[in-house]
Amino acid sequence: QVRPVESGGGLVQAGESLTLLCEISQSAMNTITVGWFRGGRYEFVAHIKANGVDTAYADSVKSRFTISRDDAKNTESLEMQNLKPKDTAVYYCNYKSFWGRGTQVTVSS
């Protein structure tokens, strides 16, 4: 299993929260940058570098989304708060050239 596997998507109302999970079967996960993208154009959402400290966020999600990782469990999380209808999309996890199949997030107004 090289492809990351996403989970945690769902249907919520505006203002609510969701946490997405990305599982990676990568023996050296602590050496890679892991990121989230969304939509058909794979809009950048956030990433976290191998050191687990350096992160980056799209302006549209800053202060609402938090990315983190647990290398011992080979997982990476995207905590999303105060969700808005414009956050509706399929969210994809990525590392190196590998992409997951995505998890759907739908936010109703």
C-alpha cells in the first residue's frame, strides 16, 4: 500500500468542525512532507514538513484549519473548524507523487 488513504469526510453545517485523517504506509514517514489539496483543480490547502513543525496553509483556511502528524501511527490529520460552504470539496492527501482517492466534505449553509 503506497497510496495514502483518507477518511473523516462528511456532511456538516456551516460553523461546525471535521477532522480528516490520512494514513500512509511509508516506513520513513518522518522524512516526507505531507499535504492536503482539494477540488478538481487540486487547490493547495495545507502541508506539514518532515520535522513536524513547519507548516503552511492557504490563506482561505488560515486560522480555521490545523495540520498535524503522528509518525508513530503513520497518520496525518487536518482539523477543520468553522467550516464554510466554500470549503465543500473532495479533499486529497498527498506525499511525493502519491495521491489518495479523496474524502468528500460537504458544508451546508
